[in-house]
Amino acid sequence: MKTNNPDQAQIKSSQPQHDEELVPVLIRYLSLTLISAAIISVLLILIPLPILEGNPLISILFIFIPNLLAFIIMSRLIRKKLSYLKTLQKGSERVATANFESYIPLQGNNELTDLANNINLIQDLYEAKSKAESLAKMENHHIITSVSNKIHAPLSGIIGYLERIQNPDEHDVSKKEAYLKIALKKAYQVINFIDDLFEHAFTDNGKGYYQFKVYNGKPLIHQLLSASTKALEEAGYEVIQENCIERDFSLWVDLEQLQRIFDYLTSNIIKYADPDKPIDFGLILNKNELCLILRNKTINNPAAVGKKIIDAEGSSLDSCRKIITRHQGRIDYYQLNQLFKVELILPIHQ
């Protein structure tokens, strides 16, 4: 429990002006004491001089007594200041050892008062920082434990089902397919959890970690499309680019997040697109926005009739939507029979 909590009005009034400054006060005390001692000494010598008839012993006593009084008075005044200095020293030592039980009492209105006030303020800041660090450690421990549990449970399930599939004594193909389906579902749960975790990493509301910069749009989009085209061609797809952009433009984006969108789209194509049909990328630059159109034909799988890519688990299109929304853009996707189409729209930086 803290004691001697300084009054805030007193703290404010002690900064930045003083009623008295320490050095002039001490000099004034010393000067007044010496002058008073000299006056008293003269009076004590002159007044009783006719009576004492020049007795040297008495004269010495009358000279010694006022100087002794001056020394006592001055010692008391200086001792008071030195005592407060020791209080300041102990207060600073308490702060250095992270002991925040009490404040330094404020006395007077001079430099020592200012020093005591500043030590009290430092103590408040140090205490707040110490509490914040302790709270952060507790929260980090809670987060790590929670993340570990969230990932460990589905991964353990995935390992279990994969071991069943790998079991040489298991010959039922339908069971193996069921195990594989469950393992994939749990794997997608892990992916979605990691995406959500990344979305809100290092922030209170998921809005702080994006690193937006202004980029020259033409080379940036060319770079991203080239990387996606190379990955698709290596996977055996034919890629057709329809680039209708002639003028320069700028984009205000987080390059890493935009790269994630293209990676997601490329992954979806490889997962669902028919490798015998070309992949079509179209670029259109309107007055205020850039439009990227992706078209492909999905695999003709009779077992998947009526199932849409946009409903498929793990398509990552929801993650794309979150990212593009943060860029003040939008993403739309459609599926009609085997035709799958994605429209990615980004605002032009003016």
C-alpha cells in the first residue's frame, strides 16, 4: 500500500517556478546567522565592558557564546536540508530496486522539491511499465498455450488418420478415402486458424501490421502475374494474358499481402482447374480502379457434380476477401458449370 501520495496540485505548482531556490536560501541563512552573531558579539562585549573592567576571561566567553549560537542555528538549518537529501537518496534507491510501496514526501518549494517530485513521477512510470511487462508475459503465455492447443489437436488427428491409411492391415478403400477426407478437413482447419492468427498478429483489432506503400502499378502487377504464370506453367497449364493497360498508374498496397492473394489464386487453380484447358488472365484499367479477371475451366469430375469451388473447404477465397477488403478493394467469384471466374478489383492511388 502506497503512502505519502503527493498531491497532484502540489506537484504541478512545484513546476516550473519556485518560491525559493536552494543555494540562495542557504547563502541567506548563513549570511543572516553570521551577521546576527557579529552584532550579538559586539553588543555582549560593549554593554558589560564597564562592569567587567576588562576581565579577559569574561571577554573570551562573550565572544565564544554568540559564535556557538550561530554554529548551532546554522547546523540545524543545514541538517534539515541534509536529512531531506537522505530521504531523496532512499527514495531513488527504492525505485532502483523496484520497490513502489511509498512516495517521497514533498517539502518546501525549491530544487530539492522538484527532484523529489521527479523521482515520484519516475516511480509511477517505472511501476506502470513493470505492470505492463508482467501483464504482457502473462498474455503471451496464454496466447502460446492457446495456439499450441488449437494446432496440436487437429494435427494429432491428422497423424492418427494418416497412420490408419498407411496401416497395411487396412484394405478397405472406402475407409481409407474417409480417413483421408477427415485428415484434409482437419488440415484445412489448421490453415484457416493460421490465416486468422496472421490476420490479427501484433494488433488489437487486426489493423496494425499491414505495411502499405505506393507502388508503380504496371511493373508490380507484371511481377506478380509473371510469378503466377511461371508456377502454373511448371504445373503443366497454358496461361493466356490479355493486358489492356497502356498508361501508368499507382497502387497503395501491402506487397506481401497482395502476393498472398496471387499465391492463393494460383494454388486454387492447380487444385481445381482442368490442366487441358488454358488459364486466362485479363487486366483492365478503368478511371479509378484496376480489374484483374481470372477465368479457368474446372476438372470434369462426375463425382463432384453440383459442388462449387467457392463452397469447397480450403479454397482460401475468404482469406483473399479479407485482404482485399483491407486494401479498399473487392473480390468476386462465380461458377457456372465448369467455368470458374474471379474478379479482383483494386482502387487506383490518386
